[in-house]
Amino acid sequence: MHATIVRTAVPMLLVLTLGALSFAGEPSRAPASSAPSIEGTYKLVSRQMPDGTMLRPPETIGLFTYTKTHRNFNILQKGATGQWASFSVVSTYTLSPTEYTETLLYSVRTDLASGKDPIYDLSGETRSAPVTMDGGRLQFKAPFEPRSFVFEGNKLTATRDGHVDVWEKVD
């Protein structure tokens, strides 16, 4: 008799459960844990210097692109003497909810006012930095530069030694 009750009760519970789910609609499912995205192209809108001076194009021009796997950063700025300085970086990267890892493919820094030759880095070095996520805000320190990045909506803010660069996502 006990086996008959079990054989009848189990299918009945299954029917009731499926009926309840159908009535309630599709059960809500938490999205699978996925890495955040910073993909896109950002143009430099402004650079605030440590003394409060604001630079905008054409005194400083920049474009910053993240694909799924690569980073391409370029900035050009006219110095106080009217000479140009530039910095470019190409690297690969990975981004998780807890860590940003970057492998430098190359960088080149030029400063005509210094009279020095360009500085090239083809080390292929890999470095990582912790990521902080708070709602729609993502933040990390650049592993190869003394710079912090904050991504929020279509805006990227980069800070370094009193400089504040504001970038706007264009793609």
C-alpha cells in the first residue's frame, strides 16, 4: 500500500509543480556570471592639469579603444613651449569582475620639448590589478601606468598625478 501511495503522489506532485510554473510564467533565472565589458572607442573630451588649467582639442587629442581582447591608446598634447608630446600603447587584456590583466605588446613615448629620443617598450610583460565594481561603475588602476580608470556609462575618467582626463564613448 505504501508503494501505491508513493507511485501516485510523485506524479501528482510533478503535475502540480509544472502547472504552478506554467501559471506563474517562466521562473526568473539569475544571469550567468559574466565578465564586465569596457569595449568601445572613447575620445578625449578634456584634460584638467594639476594647476586647474583645462585643455581641450586641439591642445590635447586622444583616442582610446578596447576591443574584446585588445587595448589601443593614443594621446597627443602640446606642451608649454608649443612642442608636442605623445604616448601610445597597444596591448592585450582580460577583464573579470575581480581582476584586470594586461600584456603590453608595445608602447612609445615622445616628448619633443625634452630633446630626448622616443622611448619604446616591447617587453611583452604582463601585469594585473584588482577591479572594483559598484552598480554600473567599474574601476581599476592601470597596471603599466600610474593612472586609475573609472568606467561609468558612456564616460571614462582617468586620473594621474593631479591630471583628470575625461573620455566620452563614441562607438
